[in-house]
Amino acid sequence: MEEEKSFLQILFNISFNELITLKIIRALYLLGILCAGIGAFYLIIEGFGSSFFAGLLALVFSPVVFLIYVVIARVILELIWSVFRIVENLDLLVADKKENSENK
């Protein structure tokens, strides 16, 4: 059985034998949520900096903007996740086919 490589070993592997994206995708999602939260907070601050009414409007709509950004981040990352899972499964199928053809 193949041993598990560390994050840095995979990161600096110039042959690209292993995929790192699936290992960091959760961190990317958390980063997306954090950025959406900061953006919503910035929207509120800018709104109140402009006028009280604009601040109240931003206070009402910033949760909607936050949710839209989080949904977009999630959909994009799920698409990336799916593509990389397809690649992994395709590699397994090719390896299995090679193994079966060698046994014949």
C-alpha cells in the first residue's frame, strides 16, 4: 500500500502525480465564506459612511449579498471538486484496465 504524502511533498512534486486541490478545497471554501463576510461588512460600513438611509439599506441587503457570494463560491468549488474526482476515477479505471490486460 502506498504511504500518505505530506502536503508539502505533494505541493513541491514537479511530476504532478498527485492532486492537491482536493486536499485544500475545504480551506478554499472557508476562505470564500470569510471573504463574503468581510465584503458584507464592508458594504454596511460604506453604506453608513455615505448616509444613514444607505447604511440601513446595506444592513438589510448585505445578508442577501453574503448568501449569494457563498452560494457562488460553493457551486464553483463543487464544480472543481467534481472535475478532479472524475480525473481520479479515470486514473483508477485506466490502472485497472492495464492490470486486467497484463493478467490475460
